[in-house]
Amino acid sequence: MWGRLRAEADRRGASFCTLKAQGILAADFFTVEAAWLRTLDVLFFVELSSRRVHLAGVTANPDCAWVSQQARSLAIEERLEKMRFLLHDRDAKFSGPFDEILRSEGVRVIKTPVRAPRANAVAERWVRSVGNACLDHLLVLGRRHLEWVLRGYLAHFNAERPHRSPALVPPAGSPRSRGSPSAEIRRRDVLGGLIHKYYSAAA
């Protein structure tokens, strides 16, 4: 199998690791401490080949029914069409019905070894990124506020923020041009000035 992938990578001029990551989706949870001592759980998915992140949902009660519904929503939104594998840890939140829904869509579920966060390193790295760049600097008031913050950050992360692994290309964007800009540089604030977006003004 890996021999065929290496040959295909050589034919396309892509790296072996990049080609192998295509069709793999990773899932993970992280928790956020909100105001009034409320703990909120965030479920997200990340495409390993592009690093594009999808927010599944935020809840204070991540039970079996809620997590299974997020898997159904993923299938309904047709985000599983090109996916062959889904990687997640052995968290009890990922119940049997969650995996069964994915298998019914033709996606093979791969569980990471016990206490091996590096086995899902791309998802773990995103958790650190959203904490360092965004959540560590804010007081989250509740579920709706957290969803608003995460959607704002994801719009920047997926469309604007360059990533080192995919050759400095944003997950949902296009390669950035190099050289001196041909127009005035302007700034637009994201999330109330927590993140700055710079762009060339139209000539």
C-alpha cells in the first residue's frame, strides 16, 4: 500500500506524507472554563492534509446522544465524502453509536493508543494554538459567547493564517504572493483587536 502511495506522490510531485494524510480526519475534545465556574466541552474535526478545522459544537453536557448527533451532522453536511479514515482518542465521549455512524458512511475509525496524545498530534496542536492565540486572553461568558469566539477565530485560522506544513498556505486559502506589496497595507481587527489581519488596499 505504502509503495503505491510513494509512486503516486512522485507522479504528482507531492510529498509522501502529504499524500498519505489525504482522506484522514481527526476528532478531539477540549474544555474551556467559562464564567460562573461552568465547564464547556468543544468538539472539533481537523483535516490532516490541509489543516482545515471544523467546529462541530459546544456543550456543557457531551453525552452519547449529543456526540452521535454531531457525527450525523458531519454526514449530512457531506464533509465525509472524501474521507477514508477518522482518528480519535479513547475518550468515553466517543461512544459506540458515534463510531457506527461513521462506519455506515464508509469511514474507518482508528483509535489512538492509551495515553498517547502524540498519536493525534495535529488536533492537539490546534488546541494549543486556539488557546495561545485566543482563549487564554478572554473571559468566556457562556456557550453562545464561546461559539461566537471560536467561529471568529476559525474564519481567520482557515482563510488567513499561513501554515508551515502546507507550504505557508492557509487551509482554505490560496498561496500568498511574495515580494513587495503593490498597494497600501491596511489592517482589520478580528475578535475586537485580539487578532490583526493585514491586506493590500485596492489600487
